[in-house]
Amino acid sequence: MTAAKYTGMNRETGGALTDLDHIRQSVRDILLTPVGSMVMRRQYGSLLTALIDQPQNEALRLQIMSACYLAILKWEPRVKLTAISFESYINGAMVVELSGNRTDSSSVKTMAPGDYPADTTSQAPATTLDKWVTDSHAQQQSLSDAATSEKLARVSKANGITQGWQT
């Protein structure tokens, strides 16, 4: 049995991670951390979060490839990417899969940013009340905005009807 080259801590369980699992967690962390969000390390992360909710077209695909490649190149020296592939879904979700080589071996490994957290979904919002993560304040504000809009429409309609009576 060979000794692990890389060791670290699992961010969810606190257990030990070694080698490929540690690299996968690191890649996920790099890709899901917005550039500029870490104090004292403003350049850490990727630009992927800036691409959320953009139209899914060829330009976006190139931007995603570039964001992934540049972030991994800069922050994960244990991996050399060989391919980036995409899956787009009708609901607006997009899955990015990275393939690459560990720099300390020749075997090809596949790495993805990871599963969705438990309190999120890959399903696109169905109504204006839906959010990627349920936001009760946004729901209340949306209902209030809809009520105000309906009130203004009814007042406008009533004014149009009564204006004829006033002349």
C-alpha cells in the first residue's frame, strides 16, 4: 500500500481526505468561489459565478471554458486539464465536466464541481416566487409588488371609465 501524497480535511464531514478526493474537493472549491470574495486572497477562485443566468450560447460556453481553465491553471498545480465538456438542459441547468491528468501521474481522471448542496436545486424557477434557494423575503416582496401593480392597473381602468362621466 502506498502512502498518500496529499492529505486534507473533508469540508462536510471533517474526516480525512487523501489524493484524488482532496484534489476533487480543491477543484470544486476553486470553481465555486467567486473571485474577490476571499479576504487577503482576492484573486482566489473563478469567474463562474459571474456567468450564472447568462444566455446559453457559444459565447457563454467559451467563457465557461476559459473561467475553468484559468482558475485551475492558477490555483491547482496538481492537475493539468485535458478537456472541458458541457451538458445543457431545457430547464436552464448546465453541467460542466472537467477531465485532466494529475501532474504526478499519467492516469486520466474526471473531476466535476460536485453535487448541488442539499438546499438548492437544478430546476429552473417556475414562477416569480421561486428562487434557486427559497427566499421568503423575496416571496413576500414579490407578492407585495404584484398587489401594487394590480392595484395601479385597476385604478387606471376605473379612471378611464369614470373620465367619460366627468365631462
